[in-house]
Amino acid sequence: MKLWKNIIRVWFTLASLASFLVGWVVLAHAPKPNQFDPADLPALPKLEPIPSIDQFMFSQPSVNILRSNQRVVVLRSGGS
């Protein structure tokens, strides 16, 4: 029984080392990724400046979020 245990351990070790080396060789010979070149980017459109908070608040009509005829719903869990 001890002989079979040692044979299986040696087999697993050799199989692990072989698969590691095969993976290393495959990755070493894989094609390299393209390098980033900023000249390949298309021209971006010019963006308009963001309006300030004052312009945004005063340009739209004010809306009350909670009106007097609406009631607030409180969600409660059934836990303790």
C-alpha cells in the first residue's frame, strides 16, 4: 500500500510540473498585446461647460417633492 501511495505522489508531482511548464511555454509564445498609441484615438467632440448649481436651480420651476396631500409611507420590517 505504501508503494502505491508513493507512486501516486510521484505521478501527481510529475504531472503538475509538466502542466506548469507547458503553460509557461504556451504563454511565452503567445502573441503580445498591442501597445497603446494615443494617435490612434479619434478626435473627441468639444463639451460645453457644466452649468453652476445656481443656474440649474433658478432656470427650472421649483417643484415641491412632498405635497401636503401626500402622506409619507413608513416601511417597517416584521422582525423584532
